[in-house]
Amino acid sequence: MTDYRKILMLRSRKCSQREMERNKVASRETSKAVFEAADRLGICWPIDDDITNADLERMFFPDKYKNVCLYVEPDYPYIHRELAKPGVTLTLLWEEYCRKCYESGRTPYMSTQFGDKYRRWARITKATMRIQHKPGDAIQVDWAGDTVPVYDSVTGEQGAAYLFVAVLPCSCYVYAEACDNMKTENWLNCHVHAFNYFGGVARLLIPDNCKTATMSNTRYETVLNRSYQELADYYNTAIVPARVRRPKDKSSAEASVRFAETWIIAALRDRKFFSLNEVNEAVAEKLEELNSREFKQRPGTRRSAYLEEEQAYMLPLPAVPFEAAVWSMAKVPNDYLISDGKNKYSVPYNLIGEKVDIRVTKNLVEVYYHGSRVASHRRLQTLQHDPLVKLEHMPESHQKYMTCNEDDFSV
């Protein structure tokens, strides 16, 4: 039998058809036919050791076995394309294959052989990406372990910028952004920016078990951060946190984080930054380079893979972008004032001693008690010495001594 494995190996070493004929590996006609079949099927060296020459001959020249084989050979490229579509499984495709065979009076393979043959074809052709990840199915998110130094232009004091990374595991398309901290507000805003960069939302969000994503994640119960759940509901996606100490649950994010650390953080190691804006401008440049780099194992780039294979399966963005809101809980003190972390705001005095939920957005502070909103204030953007107090929140005995702040308003 012709040594097809050797022909593929010699071809990978730039050996010509004439040289193969001279070395008595194969005739020029045979080498040419193998080259054309390998190009058509996307088969290249190296291939797994358990793939025999007989296996390769059946794939390269299936017509030779038509009269011998009693079974109909599946259309493997078609199966591979269909598996990329949401909800499509090998079992469904096998049943459709059987139906077509019976309609034409021919014999199909059984389901086990059908699956084994497809997986062998996928291994030979290196066409495994779509088996592992369906397009538009998930976005994996994480913070990079390393940081970018940021210096104060006056004092020279060194701070840090933290890198947020989001990746689509099917196409490996990446989004990255630098933040001054890893708190909830930045976490949510980075997600919004990532969705806008991708131009759509995936069906699932797969974060790590950071406090901005989950309050707790045990074998029996997962409690999500309320602000994060609000974002997921707004974009009609579902949060599925990676299991504790199970890095394979978001292996693409882990790999892309390491890749981002190399091609973004490490690539910027010799540059000195004096503001977060400067860092993000440099990160954006490196991000474009990263998404435009050619793959080593397959043709194309992250961007081309996303545009050609995944973009059409993403969920559409809402007409209005999500406004990040941070939720917290507090017990109302005797002065009936709650805080947004910087300034204080009043709530009805009769809630003293009660636990209330506080929702803070960029421009608004809202207070909820048992699910009902009981107070709302314009959020102060700068630190103020005096709290923002509404007249109706005070006891009647205090109201005659106070006047309502003219800048305050009810929502």
C-alpha cells in the first residue's frame, strides 16, 4: 500500500513530487492526487499515530470503496458545519442521515460508528473547534493577574491599572480594558463595553468566583451578585459561574488572559503611563494587534473567525445601553442617613433600625424597603460636607427647623 503518511510528512518538509518519485516514495501522479485530496479535506502533517495509511486512503479516495462498502459514508464537512448551529447534536444529524439513507434504499451506519467516524475525521483534519464551543454560546470573563503601573505626574507615586479580559471561546475574539480598581461598578461597565465591542451578547456569561460576580458558589447553591444579575437580565443572558477550583470551566478565558498579559501588559512594560486614559489608549492599540494576529494552527485571525463564524449567532444589543447600578444593604442609623460611599442621603425617619437595599447608579441613589422604593436622590458627584436631606423624611418636630435643599429633587 502507498505510504500516505510519509507523503504528507515529506510534503511538510517542502519535498517536491519529482523528489518523491526519484526516492521511490510514490509516483508523481500519486503524489499529485494525494496533495489535491489533502488540500480538499484540509489534512496536513503532523497527524495522530493511530491514523493508518488505510484510514487515509479511504478518506483520500472514497470512490475506490464504493462498490465494496455496504454502508453510506457520511458527509463529514456538512456534519461539521451543522454542529456549529445552536441546538444541533450528533444524534440529531445521525437520525437525519438514517432517514436519507432509507429513502434512497441504502444502509446507514449505526449511531456509534457514525460518531466514531466523524470524530476520527475531525481529528485528522484538526477540525475540533466547533465540537468544543458553539458560536455565540458563551462569553468568558476574568481579571488579568498582572497589572500596569500608573504614576502620579506630580508626586511620582506608583499606582496600578487592572486589566479586564472578555473572550468568545469559539472564535477566540478578545476584548480588554484597563480599570483603576476591580470593584462592581468597573466590572459592570467593562461588560457593557465588551458587548458593544463584540456588537452582540452571547447566550451565557462565564465569570470566575470573584465577589463582583457571586456572593457564594457551593455544590448546592450559587448566589449571584445582585448588580451582576441585573445586568444579565437586561441583556437577556444567563450567568453560569465557573466551579470553584475548576479552571477548565473557562479555559479559553484563562488562556486569553495569559495571552493578553503577554501581548498587552508585557508589551507595554517599557512605557510609562501617567493616567488611566493613557493606559487604555495603549491597551486599545495592542488589542487591535492581538485580534489581527494570524493563527498558528489554522488560517485567519481572531477578528476574521468572529466575523465569519460567530457574529451571526450573537444576540442583538438593546436599543439603550445598560446603566451600571451597584446594590448594597445597610441598617438605617439614628440620623436616618445612608451613604453611597462618598456622601450621605436621607431616608424616611420611620425606617430607623431597619435594613434597606441601596441602589447606586452614576447619577442616582435609590433606597428600597421590602422591594418598594422609599427614597430617591440625585447623586452628588463631589464630596460634600453636609448630607442631602429631604424635608418629608424628617419627623414633624424637626421640619420647622429645616428647609429643603433647593438642588434636591424627587424621582
